[in-house]
Amino acid sequence: MDPKTKAMLLFYNLSNSTLEHEAEMDFLSFETKIAILVGITFSISIIIGLIGNALVLLTFLFQKQMRSTTNIIILNLAIAELLFIFLCVPFTGFNYVLSKWYFGDLICKVYQYMSNVTAYVIILLLVLMSLDRYLAIHTIGSTTIRNKRNANIAIAFLWSIILILNIPHLFLWEEYSYSIPNENRTVCILKYNIIIAKQSFDYLTENELAELDTAKFKIKTYYTIFFIAAYVLPFLSICIIYGLLMEKLRKAKGKQVSKSKRKVTLMVVVVVSSFVLCWGPLQIMLFLQHVVNVDFNEVLITILVISNCIAYLNTCVNPIIYGFANQDFRKAYAAILRCDYDLQRSHFSNNYTVVGAIQIKKLDSKSGKNRRSKSTQVRL
């Protein structure tokens, strides 16, 4: 078997059975195609994701009227996506394009740790956002629960518990070096996969050979937990919440649920749906690869890489959704880009608001001048 073929497949952490089926793969051509695809899509993710999520961050920072409970969750979603863009996307991209790990053992551990932290934070924030919309529609008693203080407490608890529970990832991933003719390579790899990698190169020690089955079991356990905890359970929770929410909307009369609340709820549904659709293929491919142990050929590896690209493109989708689905975000974006931070004075509609606790102004029909009515707040 071509040793470079082995090296490429090792990079994807595939099993020995896969290696046996891919002996004739044109490694260099395949690797070049992957590098081009990843280079383009990851660059788009980084550029648009940075600009879009930075706009969300600046909107929340400078526009006080946008600081509703829903928007507090959106702010943290933007922060998580910015962390993902800075700490995860570039390193994954370098992995694909260079087929080597150049950044050392410490960065390997931090990169994998933050990849898992941000993945869990993003999906659980979407669950929290769905619950927030249910409480917003289910108005009876919701004002005592659904407020900024409780939102901040819930989000702080979510960040804290995820940061703590993912600490084991700092010990589960490490740098691993191996040799092929005329070249040495280094990868950032789940430590249980090192034994699998050595098996593919036929140099396991007797002790490692005895640990092979245990390593395979731990790999399956690792990816099963991730698949269930970071995708299946949150997805089912969101489905249940929105099932209850849609039933509430169906039964509610028009006056009971305002048009603005329906619009914000629709925006959240679109955000959640985009995440499920973008990350679903990658989660399924990882489950098939590491848990079901499907033999990956060149076609399936290509699908895996494309799924990874689609998942990472999700980081730049949400700010665009906010802009298209929400009038106030569009106006806030435009104001920020013009460096006009007095949005309340000059850019919000006098009679209409969608998101946030916004002071409403009315037009004095007699004088033709703006007069401030009795302070009114709309909490969405």
C-alpha cells in the first residue's frame, strides 16, 4: 500500500479496514482538491462570520434599546461563534490544507477543548433561545421568569458548566508524529486513535495490541456522547419546545400574541433550523465513521469534508438571518456601519418596534414635532 495513502487516511482518523479498501487512491490529487474546497469555504466563513458577528456585538454594545432577553442570548451566540471562528476554524483549515499539525501539543489541546466548548454552548444557547420564545408567547406568569437578570444568570451558568465539563478534552487530545518515506508528519489526534494509527502501520507492541479493543470502545463512547449530548438531545428538546409553542400560537387569538412576537419567534425558528441543517450532516458522518465504523472510501471522505465545510459556514449565517428577519437589526447594522450610534434618536420607527425594550415616540399631529409620550416599554 502506498504509504502516503496511509498517511492521508490516518489524518482523517479512519480505521484499518478503510486503509485496506483505499490502496489505489490518488492521494496527491485528492488532497489538492480537498485543500482548495476547504480553503475557499473556510475563508468565506471567517471573513463573513467575523464581520457579521462583530456587527451583532457592536449593536448590543452601542444600542441600549436592543438589550432584550432574546438579544442577550443572541449576543452570547455571537460571542461563541466569534470564539469558534478565532480558535477553531483556522486550525481545522490548516489541518485540511497542510495535512500537518504545526502548532504544538498545547495548541492542539486548547483547539480541541474550545471546539467542544463552543459547539456545546451554541447548541444549548439555541435551546435556551427556544425556551425564551415559548415563555414570551406563553405570557401568563412569564414576566416574573423571563427578565434580563434571569437570562444573564442562566447564560453564566451555561458557560460555566460547559467550560468545566469539557476540561477532560485537554487530556484526551495530543500531538502525534509519524514517518513516511522522505517525510515526517505530525497530527493533532484523539489519544485513543494513536493505537489505531499504529495498527495501520503494523508496529503495535504487545501491550498496545492488548489495549486495542479498549481503545476502540473508548473512541465509540467518546463520539456517541458527543453525538447525543451536542446534537440529539438538544434537537429533541427544541422540537418539543417548538411543538408546544406552535400549538400555543395556533390556539391564540391575534390580539393575544402580537405580530412582533410572532416575527421574533419566526426569526428564532429560522436560526435554529439553519443550525440543525448545517451541523446535522457532519454529526451523522462522524457518528458513522467512529461509532458505526462504516468503511470510508474516497466518496465518503469527500462527503465528510463537504459536511464539515457546510457546518462551519453556519458561523456566518446567523447575523444575516437577524438582518433579513428583523427590521431593528437591519437599522442597527446600517447605523453601526455609518458610525451613527444614536440609533434611538434617528433610526427607529416612531410607531413600530420588533426587538428589545424600546422607548416609543409619537408624533404630535398639531405641532408636527416629536413629543415623548409617557415612557412605554415593549418587552419581546
